[in-house]
Amino acid sequence: MTPETAATRVAPNQPPPLVGHDVVGGDAALVDAVRRHADEDTLASLAALGREAGSAEAREHGVLANRHHPELVTFDRYGNRVDEVRFHPSWHWLLGRGVGHGLQAAPWESDDPHAHVRRAAGFLAWSQTEPGHGCPLSMTYAAVPALRTDEGLAKEWEPLLAATRYDPGVRPATDKVGALAGMGMTEKQGGSDVRANLTTATPTEVDGEYTLEGHKWFTSAPMNDVFLVLAQAPGGLSCFLLPRVLPDGTRNRLDVVRLKDKLGNRSNASSELELHGTWAQRLGDEGRGVRTIIEMVAATRLDCVLGSASLMRRAVAEASWHVAHRSAFGGVLADKPLMQNVVADLAVESESATTLALRLAAAVDRRTDPHEAALRRIALPLAKFWVCKRTPMMVAEALECLGGNGYVEESGMPLLFRESPLNSVWEGSGNVNALDVLRALHREPEVLDAWLTEVGLAAGADPRLDRALESVLTMLGDTATLEQSARRLAGQMAAVLQASLLVRFAPPAVADAFCATRLGGDYNGTLGTLPPGSDLSSLLTRTTPTLP
Ligand SMILES: Cc1cc2nc3c(=O)[nH]c(=O)nc-3n(C[C@H](O)[C@H](O)[C@H](O)COP(=O)(O)OP(=O)(O)OC[C@H]3O[C@@H](n4cnc5c(N)ncnc54)[C@H](O)[C@@H]3O)c2cc1C
């Protein structure tokens, strides 16, 4: 065989696929965060998940679930209205494993003091198999704090949402060993401004029971068993629990009009619903709908940060793996100084996201501590704004490390890229979260104290951090332009918080590179621009996955 013929039969200089690695154990930033906020036992409890997430089997299910799109089945063969969505078996495999690993509502029923950190780390790692099925897992996780507004409903549903058995199918709760939850807030006329919801709720003769009339414009995972929705009751906008199947075993009226043809993953379904005489139970008082569902929103915002951190980690893992195995111009790409700068910068971005996300999860574990509660209130919208906003540019840069291969579906990078804007859009888009930071600062003075206390723990450790903190205080003083500058403020507060955590806990190479570039100093607008003197090789070694 001539060399030319050989190249058509066996591909030279192509990296092996990144499979068979440990997605938890091979992620040094994640391992350090779990050790920091939990313990060795927690880390050990994630070992099986980490190995499974990197297995060829899980990766293949991730590919198949996105290749075979969910299908809306409005009627059965006899003409009965069924409003079901059929998913590929790989979707069920992924969701079943996610539920089995306790990534839904399990932490709320656990007496493990680190249950939320464990779940957050597991979710970050497991979502690297495929991001779409994280949506029902997240909503199920997030439903519980809102559900607890009503003791009776919580008693009925929480054990099912927390059960680690996946039990799909349209059947009443009493026939199920596990259930999943969704949410319906967004309507055609508005998603951010939910007070403009048009769906009405009319009380029935039974106390606490209503019938709903209206629509929902974006209800993801419509095969879930129960949904928390907003509707206008006589006393104002209220929250309702809407089961897919009525207690007598008949189907509740949930007309699935259409599935969205959307960007991002294609494994999950997001639907448009019509509600006509749909039975629902009130959750919380009439007129307190936003107050009630905000608990669910807060928990899903944590998962937006985790989901973005997960996309970043998968992206930098693939990028660093590729450059470690690909040569150009007579040498391995990972040895080229400029490529080292790019991958090192990606690694800093990924680690800063993971570090902040896990810090927020730790605040959920310690939510009865007033400092932790106040910190969570301010740090969630900060992180949701900043981490999710930076994900698309980070993933695009990681994709480019694979050259043309990164632009091809089989590499997995296009799915990461298409998915990368999602977490910034849903559950409060960028502006809405930046404005929520202002709202929190205005209404709850203790949140600024909590942020200052937290970042103050790193005071004096790095002069760039001290200066950035001063700049935040200056911005806060300029109250006349605060709304217009909300993104500047949120971004800087988030970066200062990340820097303070990295300075305290990360290896010096990570903290130094972050402080040099993310605090408004030496940064020219693109990744791969870490300044001279940055410890690129140790950043590369820390981030590049290895096989056992
Ligand atoms: C894939 C996907 C799945 C989804 N799943 C669900 C689901 O399961 N359940 C559900 O209820 N919703 C779901 N959504 C909807 C999502 O939460 C909304 O799209 C989102 O909240 C924004 O609402 P909107 O689309 O009506 O945009 P709008 O509210 O019209 O906002 C448009 C833009 O204006 C900005 N904006 C709004 N108010 C202000 C202001 N005061 N000042 C400055 N800027 C402002 C926003 O940040 C945004 O950029 C999903 C969305 C996507 C993309």
C-alpha cells in the first residue's frame, strides 16, 4: 500500500475518541469542589456515575437520543385524543440512569448533610452524556421547594419525585413508583413578565380545586407526571399543581398543540399546550403565585449554572484531549505555545464556572444558615447571568480547537454549541437576572453584606481582586444609572465572587490567570490571551482527561 492509499483506509493523525474516562474523577476542579464542600464519602458515592458518564454506552445513547427526535402523537389509532410524546429508547435509558443516580429530587428527602452538593456534582458530570434529559431532572429537583408550600400536596408528590426509580407512562400517581415534574409559566404574550399571564383558574365546588382555561407557550418535557403552572384566579396570579392524570385514572385535559422546532438539543421535547377545563389544585394562596413558584425558579437557576458548567467541562475536555493527540507543523498541538494559551484559558473559564456552581449548591445544603441563604439570593442571579452568558463564546472556542472536525456533528461539539445559549434564555434571560440582582440589593440589604463577607474572606490575597472589589462599590454608589448598568454590575460582582473562591481554593495557576484577565485588567476580548508568565502547562495538565 502506498502512503496515499493507506490514508484512505486508516486515518492518520486523528485522535482516538474520548470514551472510557472517569467524568467525575478526571475533573480536578470538580473533585476539589466536592472535597471542599462535602467529603471523601460523597466523592466515592459518585464514582460509578463518573465512570458510566464516560462510557461508550452512555455516549452512544446521547448521540441516538439526539438523532431520533421526539414525536407528538395527538390521537391513537382509533381517534381517541392522547396527547403523548414518544421518545427514543435512548432518551429513556438516559433519564432512567439520571433518576437512578438520584439527580432529580432525591436530595430533598435525604438526611445526608451534603446531599445537594453530591447531586450538583453528579448532575454536572452526568449531563455531559447529553444535555436534553437534564431538563426534566432539573424541573423535578426544583419543584420540591415550591411544593412544600402545601403540606398535603408535598406529602402526596414529594416521595414520588424523590424516588430513584424511573417509571414513565401516563398513569395516576397512585400507580407509580416514581414521578417527574415540569413547569408552565411562559405564555404567548410574555415569559419574563408572568404577571401578564392570561390563563384563568376558576374555583370548583371543592376547596382548593380549580379548572384552568388558557394556554402555555413553552412547556418542556410534556410527558412528565405533574406540572406547576401559573394562572389568574379570582384573587390574582396563583400557582397550581396540574397532574397529567386525574386521581380517578382518567386523563387530565392537556392538549399538546405542537412541539417546538428549537435550537439546542433535539432529544427533549418542548411543547405548546392548551388548557380547557383542566383540573388543578392550588399551591399556596391565591394571588401569591409568583411568591410560590419563585422557589422552583431559584432551584432551576442553580441547574442553569450547573448545566452551563457541564457544557464547558465537556467542551474543554474534548478540546484538551484533541490537541493532546493531534499534530501540526511537526509537533503535537498541545505543545504549541499559542494552543496552550487557548486551552489553558478555556480551562480557567471552566474551572471558575464549576467552582461557583458548587459553592451555590453548598449554600443549598446549608440553607438554614442566614449567611448562606442571603448569599444564595444574590449569587444565584449573578451566576446565572455571568456563567450562562459566557458559555457560547467559550464553547465556540473549544470547538475551534478541533478544527474542521469540531464543526462536524459526530464530534459532539455542534450539539454543545447549539445548546450553549439555552441556560441564559430560560428561567430568566440575561437582562432579567441582571435586574434581579438590583432587586435583591434594593429589597434585601443583607444580601450585599453576605456577598461582601464572602468575597472579604479573600481580601488582601491578590491586589487585582481588591481593586475589582473597590470598583463594584463605586458602581453601587452610582444609583442614577444602575438599571442601565445592571449587566456591568452583575458581571463584575460575579467575577469578583469567582476570583475570591479561586484565590482561596484553586491552584495558584488558575487563580492568577483568572485575576489577570477576568477582573477588567489584562484581557483583550478573546480567549487564548492569558498574559506572559501564566503557568500554561500546569493548567493544561490539570484539565486534560486521561484514560484509566
Ligand atoms: C428550550 C426552552 C425550554 C423552555 N421550557 C420552558 C418550560 O418548561 N416552562 C416555561 O414556563 N417556560 C419555558 N421556556 C420559556 C422561557 O423561560 C422564556 O422564553 C423566557 O423566560 C423568556 O420569556 P419570553 O420568551 O417571553 O421573552 P420576553 O419576556 O419577551 O423577553 C425578551 C427579551 O427581553 C428581555 N427583557 C425582559 N424584561 C426586560 C426588562 N424589564 N428590561 C430589559 N430587558 C428585558 C429578556 O431578557 C429577553 O432578552 C423555555 C424556553 C426555551 C428556549
